[in-house]
Amino acid sequence: MNAKMLLRAAVFLLMLFVVLYTGMHNTHRVDFYFPIILAKKAVAPAALIFFAVFALGVFAGMALNTGPSAGAGSSRKRD
């Protein structure tokens, strides 16, 4: 395991800790409005809303980081 992967794992765990810690201390129900996707408001515990937003961010980050690497096609020589 290289240092970059270890640093990424540590940052990910730190972000997860912040989400869980915030959720543990905000147990009341909240209204969540997002009119682009939801037709009406969602009422859920704050911890669930925090985790859902965090999970969407993780999936978005994974989608942005997957795919062909920048140097994948550069190994071919041109004449």
C-alpha cells in the first residue's frame, strides 16, 4: 500500500467520522427540500439525511475517478 492510498483512506474515514458524529448529536427530524428531484419535502432524521448526502458525494467522487487514465493511449508510438 502506498502513501497516497493511505492518505485517501484516512481522509475518507475522517469525513465519515464527521458525518457520524454530527448525526449522533442531531437526532431530531428535519425537513429536506430538493425540488429538482423530490416533488414534496422529505421528513427524516438528520443523521439519515447527512449520511445520504455523504453517500451521494462518495458515489460522485468514485464516478469522477473511474475510467481510462490520462496516459492510457500514450504508449503507442506514432510514425
